[in-house]
Amino acid sequence: MKASTRWGQANSLQHVCRTTLSAVASLAVASLLTMPEAYWAAITALIVTQSDLKSTLSVSARRLIGTALGATLGAVILKLFGPTLPGFGLGVLLCGVACIAIGHASKKLSGYLDRTAYRYAGITLAVILLIPRSQNIWWVALDRFIEVSVGIVLALAVTMMWPEEPWNEETARNQ
């Protein structure tokens, strides 16, 4: 087996182990915090854990902004229209329009309010709006934001404590 293939496999295995640790730690912490849907912390860790800290931060920012937007709009739309098809369509549309508008209004946020943030906003809106619940919708929205935040924090912590070595042909040949 070529050195580059061995190195690539070892690097992939390292990424799998880091991502697993992020997801398990996120689920454990969210469960310890008695979050009602702790699995969202683990799902978020699986989504945002990348090969390096810069990439993890970038995806995390998009996930956090999208979640905040989707949770807020989901709660508002649910209060105004209930869990209806037109309300859902309006909410998804507003998530996209809000990402565009905020991105144009803020130079700092414009790099994070892209199609990825819009998709995260739409996912969160769907979860808030379409799953029937008996609790106050604002508490549900806040819980979702906290659960996602736990996943982001743990993914960032694992990425900082266990950085992956960048893969390149030269590194592989030297192994």
C-alpha cells in the first residue's frame, strides 16, 4: 500500500474518531442539562465538526445564525398561522429573504448568511413549526437554540484539543 493511501486512511480514521467524540460528548452534556431533545446537540456536532478549527468555526457560525433565525421565525409563524402549509411556505421564504437582507445590511455577517445558513434556518423552522408540541413555543425555540449551541461548543472544543494534521503528499511520503 502506498504511503499516501495509508496516511489518507489514518487521517480519515482520525476525523471519524474526532467526530464521534464530538457527537457523543454533545449528547452527554445535553442529556446532563436535561434538554428535552438532546439529540439535536449530537446532530449539530456531526454537522459542524470539520478537519480544522477554521472550517469548524465557519460551519458553526452558519449553523448558529441559521438556527437562531429559524427558531425565531418558526415561533412567530406558528403563533400567527399555526402549523399550516401556507405558514410553512411563508416561513421558509422569510428565512431566505432574511438571510439575504441581513447579509446585505451587515458586512460582518454577510460571509455567514449564505445558502448554508438559509438551509439551517429552514430546517430549524420546520422542526419548530411542523412537530406538534404542548409546551410554549418560545421555550421550544430556546431549547432548540441551546441544544444546537451545546453541539457547537463541544465540536469546537474537540477540534481545538485534537487538531488533525493536514494531509498532503509530502507528509504522506515522509511517513
